[in-house]
Amino acid sequence: MAISEELYPSQDDLLYEEELLRNQFSLKLWWRYLVARSDSPFKKRFLIYERALKALPGSYKLWYAYLRERLELVRNLPIKHSQYETLNNTFERALVTMHKMPRIWIMYLQTLTDQELLTRTRRTFDRALCALPVTQHDRIWEPYLVFVSKKGVPIETSLRVYRRYLKYDPTHIEDFIEFLVNSGLWQEAAERLAGVLNDDQFYSIKGKTKHRLWLELCDLLTKHATEVSGLNVDAIIRGGIRKFTDEVGRLWTSLADYYIRRNLTEKARDIFEEGMTTVVTVRDFSVIFDAYSQFEESMLAYKMENMDSDEEEEGVEDNGTEEDVDIRFDINLSVANFEKKILHGFWLHDFNDVDLRLARLEHLMDRRPELANSVLLRQNPHNVEQWHRRIKLFEGNPTKQILTYTEAVRTVDPMKAVGKPHTLWVAFAKLYENHKDVTNARVIFDKAVQVNYKTVDNLASLWCEWAEMELRHKNFKGALELMRRATAEPSVEVKRKVAADGNEPVQMKLHRSLRIWTFYVDLEESLGTLESTRAVYERILDLRIATPQIIINYALLLEEHKYFEDAFKVYERGVKIFKYPHVKDIWVTYLSKFVKRYGKSKLERARELFEHAVEMGQTSMYRRHQSKRRGTPQVHRRAPAEAVKPLYMQYAKLEEDFGLAKRAMKVYDQAAKAVPNNEKLSMYEIYIARASEIFGIPKTREIYEQAITSGVPDKDVKAMCMKYAELEKSLGEIDRARGIYVYASQLADPRSDADFWNKWHEFEVQHGNEDTFREMLRIKRSVSASYSQTHFLLPEYLMQKDPKMNLDEAMDTLKLAGVPEDEMAALERQLVPTSNNTGAKESSRKVGFVSAGVESQSGEGIKVTANHEDIELPEESDSEDEKVQIAQKEIPDAVFGGLVRKREEEADGDGNGNGVESRDKNRDSQLGALERIKRQRQA
């Protein structure tokens, strides 16, 4: 065959050809030649490749490049083209020397796979596996499995290939199982999956858990029940139920589905029933119950659909004429027809069982609450509340309720019970009682009180319920006898025996139960005599289980029967037994009853009682304070304000009604000091109101000053100062009122206490002048500046100190903090009269405060100081003609209080002479201080 001229070497090829003639075994020269002719037609390059491979048949580089160009040549050609056969031959020639090169095999196998040459491809894969070492087989198996998974490949071929592959790499068994499932080979898929689950050393390369594999196996077995045989499906699924508790409901329904698909409906129904009676979660129960009800509904619908067709067939058979032939010898009958004819008319073989299936479905629906309750009881059989709900489900069926109660009291362990186990016994007895069977109710109670409960209160409740049942049936003596049995103390022998056993039942502690004693004492009060009731109360006190309410009830009982002194003795015993705050109610009741009973006749004894009650409260406070200081545990509780304050109020009212006014004021003073700081303001208001009514308004000045300096909170000090200033203004003491406003201004921030400054502003507008008004404005600016600088510039540790700071200390602190002293503050410091340092430190009085002559000193009693507001009287003149004209004004009656009116009334009741003298004395006492002095001089 003639070769075309274009395939001959050109003039440019001569250089390469000459070099190749000199060394034709040089791969470098051949490669340079091919690179240089990369733009030439493939036919020319084909000749160069063939010449190169003939010279160098073992060159992988040349073979790989040659095959790649061959593949590119046939890429767009149909697979039936002759070029593919040429390509296959080229691969075969390459594999003669390149049979150890996996890349060449992979290219060849991929080409054969695309050509869909099944037999040749399979054999080539096998040749590749035989030629290559085992370490490189994984590169061949991957396309091999892809090839056998294609459509058109025989299943048997694929199975054999997969089985061979599993011998090479058993870890990929999941791929094989997936292939079996996709191919519909359910039997082998189930066997392989079961083998995987039985292998404890199996590790899923796809990340599947044993739980997921179990579910896949169950689905496989149940959905293809008729195709899979040889496996114990029941045992497999039950093993999964025991092992995987979170999918119990699904596994039970799968097992039932398996029997349904195998047409074993009765067995499936048994599985549903077993599942509902064994699951312990409501979710699993709901899954099984829904599947069960759906199964029954579907079976009912199926029977109803087939019922019409069966009736039509029977009608046709009845119309036809049949000969009396022995069907046992008819070999043409099928099994189904044989059964139908031989069992015709037999009631167990009646296919028309729609009514039975409908009743079965209704019965299932009716049992749902009971079955759900059983699930909850399986979670915790000692749940008392669930037992009560279960019994309520059988309402109207006493027999079922009695059986349930019996099961409940046998099952519930009182030591592990959730709830109150004695309520089961009580409800059980009430069931008999409601059905007029009191005898059996007593038997139930008698058994119930012998059970060892967790707490004494449960046993006491049973005894009380038993006694209440006897009361409902008018058996009063029986109820009292039950209470005597319950409260009887165990004998010494019984105690010794229990102590030897080491496990003390609650029956040994029943005689100290407060609940049963209170019920007993109520019964005695209603049904017994006074002596028996007192004996019960005394027994309670002896056992030391009494409460303040029992003490009060005992005393009220004695008081109703006119045993007043005995009642007071009971109160005395109560206040000795209890401490604050529990004794508060006893004291209040005791004192109110005593005062109401005796009034003024036993005033000293009443005072002693009040003093004792108050001292107990104060002692409790003192002991608490001392325990805090020492860091020791507190034994006595402090009497709270609501406990002490009512006692003081009762004490003061006693003194006002039957005693002395001075003693009442003393009691109010003690109360104001004893109550906590947050109660002092209200207490001082009461104190001031009573003092004003009894002794007159001037008496309240001392109380106001004491309240201001008693340590009450700043807001209460401001309120008290404003009231004090209003008092002084009403009495005409304008300068004293202004001094009080000046004192209170140090505690009032103009930015937040606008009410105070408005009050002072109105006061100065009404009673001041230009100088006093300017002074008020100056103080307001000074206070505002000091508050702003103190709040924002002082260190934190100074802000946490006592905010009550006099003017000198405040200015010194601001100087140390680096705040410049303003001119107004400097002027004020200069105006303050300088005295010796000792006196200033001792008094430490705040600027502007005007005392009425009495200052409260801590720890030194009362210190009398000079009153700078006293009236300066002129010295006695030698001249008798010199007279001073002084304007006089009537003194309001409120100044003298109620004692003056009482004195006048008493004076009117005396004799004539004594009455005149007393009226003169009263008239003299109503005069002012200046008038009395003038009259003394004239006398």
C-alpha cells in the first residue's frame, strides 16, 4: 500500500531523523521529536509513536501519551466505530509491557465500561486484579463495583463480584447490603444485616449506629415478611426491644406488622396487647395504641367491603342445582373451597363477624384511659395520685374499685410513696361507708393504722378520719374511745422491744402527735365534761407539745366556766414556755383579759405583768445584741416591733384609764426608745398627741427635741422638724421656729426636698423681713453647694460615713479633698462665736438649732443648759413710781391640756372654802410668767 507524501519526513524533520539514526534508543530525542510535531496530523504523529514504541516498548511515558491521544481521537465517535477496536488493540499491546501500571489498566477498563462490553470488561477487570499487586487492588475495585452496579449487569454477576470484594475488604459490607436491598434480594440482605448486628467488633464506615441498623433490620423483616425465611423474626425484634428502650413502641408495631403481613391477625392482636401492657412511656403507648386502633379499623372496613360480595356469591350458589355429591372425593376443589364447603354453617368459621370486630374496636377505645393509667403506674407503682385516678376510672363499678383499692394498698410502699399513702386507706374505707357497710370500713381502718408510715402525721390523719366516721354515724362513745387508744402511751415493755429491734415504727410516736391531741381535745370539749377536757389539756402541757393557740383555748375554756384565776395561771404557764415572737399572742390576750377582768382593782399586779412582758422583749433584744458582738449563736429571738409596740400601747392605755398621766408619759417615752428606727416616727407622733392632750402643748417641746436627736432617719427628722416649727409658729415663737428651719435645712437637699424649702419660703414671707429672707436664701445656696460637692467630690469611704456632720467637719473635709472654700461659707464660719475647743467638741451642736432647755445626752442623762430665748426681766428698780406697761394677751386653753379642766371639775365638787381657794390657785396658774412675778413683788 502506497504511503502518502505528507507522511514522509519533511525538510524540518531531517535534523531529528539524523539524531535518531545515531541513537534511536534515546527517549529524550523521541520526545523532542513529538513535541516539535505537536501541530502535525495524527497520522504522522501515529507513525512517530509507533516507531518510538518499537524502539522503546517499555517506556510508560510514551505509552501513556500515545493512549491519551488515541482516547481523544475517539471521544466524539460512536461506540460502534472501528476506531474503538483499534484503541482496544492498542491497549492490549500496551499491557504486554505495561501490565504492572494501574493507570493504564484503569484507562482501559474505563474505555471498556463506556463501550458496554460486559463480558470483555469483566474479564479485563479480573486480569487487572491478577496482574497488579494486592496493595493496588483498591484502585481497581472502585470502578469494578461501579461497573457491576450498572443496569443491565446480571444480578448473579454482581453478587459474585461483591462477594469476592468482601473477601478483600469486609468493612464495606454496608455497600453490599445496600446493593442487595436495591436489587430486591431481601433474604440475603436480612441475613447479612443480622450477621453485622451479631458481630460485636463491627464498625460502620458510614457512621451508622447499632440502633439504626436494628431499625433497618426490623423494617426489612416486617415489610418483606413473606420473602424472608430462616430467621427468627420474633426473637430478633424482642431482642431489640430489650436493648433499645427509646424505640420500644416502634419495634412493637413492627413485630405486629410482621404478623399482619403473614396473615396472622390474631397473633398480631396479641402482640399489640402485650406491647400496651409492657411499655413504660406514654409516647410508646400512644404509638402502639394508634397502630392497634388503625389495624382494627382497617380490618373492620375490609370485612364490611367483602361482606356484600360474599352474600351475592352465596345467593348464586343457592339458586343453582347441586347434586348430593361427597366433596371429600372431589379432587378438583381447591383448599379454600374445600374449607368453605366442609365448614359451612360452623359458627367459629363464620366470616360475617362484623359485629364482633366492631365490639372489639369499641372495647379497645373504652380501655384507653385505663391502659394509659397502667403505663404511668408502671413508671412508678408507688404514685398515690395515679392510683386515685385509676380508681376514679371505675366509678360506678364497686367490685372493680374494691379490687383496685386492694391492689393499690398491697403495691404502694409507704416509705417510697409519692404523695400521701394513707389517703388510699381512707378512700377505701369511705367506699364501704358510702355503700352502708360500716363494719368493713372499720376493718379497713383497723388494718390501716397498723401500717408503718413514713411520718406520724399520716397515721394521725387515719385515726382522725376513723373517729370522724364514727361521729357521722352517731357513735360518740366509740369516737372518744378511739382517741383514747390513739393517745395512749406505749408501755415500757413495748418500748424496750422496739429499741432492741432498732427500727422504731411511727406508732411509737403517735402519742406525741399534736394533730391527734387537738382533735381529741375538740371531742372532749364537745362531748365530754370539764374535768375530762382539763385532763386532756394538762396531758398536752405535760408532753410539752402545746402551741400558743392551745394555751389560749385552754384559758378561754376555763374563763367560760368562770375559773378566772385558773385561766390566768394557764396564761402564766404559757408565757414561761414560749419565747418571742410566739408568746406575743399569749401576752396580748392575757393582758387584755386581765385588765378587762380587774381594771383598777389590781392595778399594781397589772403593772407588774406589763413590765414583765416588756422586759422579756427587751431581754430578747439585749441577748441578740450581745450574741452579735461575741459572734456566738443566737438563742433568743429578738421581739419584733409589732410584738413590743402593742404591749406598750396597752400599758399606756391602762395608765391613762386607771393610773397616772405621768406614768403613761413614761411608758410612751420607753416605747419610743424601744421600737426600731423605722417605727420611731409613728410612735413619737402618738406620744406627742397624748402629751398635748393631757399636759398641754408646751410639754411637747421636750418630746420634739428628743425625737429629733433620737437617731431616727433623716427623712423622719425633717418631718418632725417641720411639725415642731408649725407648733412654735402657732404659739407665736417665730425666732424658735426659724431656728428649727435652719437646723433642718442641713438635711434637706434643695434639688430633692422642694416641699421643705417651699414651707420655709412661705414662713419667711409671712413672718420674716428682708434680712431673714436673705439669710434663708444664703443657707439654701450653701446647702445646695455642699450637697453637690459632697456627693461628687468626696471619696467613697467618706460618703459611707454618718451623713450627720456639723458645719466645721464638713468644711474641713472639703478642704482636704481640694475643694476651695466659698465666700459665704467662710463668712458663716467667722460669724460663729468662738468658744473653747473643749466645749465645742462636747456639745457638737449643729448650726442654727435652738434648744428649749433640755438636750438629750447619750449615757449622761439629761443636761440642763441655758435657754438663750428666755425673757430678760429688768432689774428691780428702787423707784416705786416707775412702772412698765406690758401688753397682755389671752393664753389659749390648748396650752394647758386636759389636766387643768379635770382640776377645775374636781374643785367644783369640793366645799365652798376649798372651792374658792382652788379657783384662786387655778386662776393664778393661768397667768403668764411675767404676771406671776409682778404679783409676787407686790405681795
